[in-house]
Amino acid sequence: MKTGRLSIFSILFLFLIAGFSCSIPGKSQPKAIGGKIDLRQIDFQATDSIDLAGQWEFFPGVFLEPGDPDLPESLNKSNLIAVPGIWGNHLHNGKKIGPDGFATYRLKILLPDQSSGSEFALRIKDLNTAYRIFINGNEII
């Protein structure tokens, strides 16, 4: 885990979710709750896209590398932020974060067992910030 690296932004998916705006006709979309989204009941053959909006884990001022060991107690796993959204007015330790800095956003996506070997894609609209995206420990962007 690395902290204090203002030159590296890990603002993962800050505005990304706007790109997942298509809805499933006649069905309610699952929502991310507590840093997880459960897609195990989704029929991906009949679904164009899934909106990953909801509560994501949020770690301001911390860049978590994939494979980092469990988080220390000082990083409260219950620190959640609404996505899509901006962090400027988000309270952390009783203070507004403000618009500058870096953070890690993290979402665990639960997929059906039969999805092994399936290909998935992310649609990412233009982001006006630096970011890195990791999936299963691999940097994809």
C-alpha cells in the first residue's frame, strides 16, 4: 500500500458509471451496496449493460495496489461513497475532502459461476482526470 503519491491518481470509475447508463427493460437494476454488487442472478445473454452505481468502498489519500494484504484498521472498510458522484463534499474523519488529491475506489462484483471464461467489457466515457483500472489484480487501463 502506498500513500502520499499525489502524482498518481487512482480515482477509479469516478465518472465511469455515467457510461453504464443503459437500463434493462422491464427489470430493476441491481445496485452496489456496501462495496459489492451481486450480478449472480443476471441473465447476461438477455442484458445489454449493467449500471455499477451505488455504494463503493472509498479510500481518500490512499492508493491500494492489487494484491495488497488486508487493510489495516486505520482504513475503515465502512467508508463508502455514492457512485456516480464527486468526492469534494464527502466527509472523511469529520472533514470535507475537497476537490484535490487522490483516492482508491473499489467495488467487488459477484458473477455467476457459469460466467467463467466469459468475456465482459467496460464502457468508459471521457474522464478529465488520471486513473488506473484493475480487474482481478491486472491493470487494464
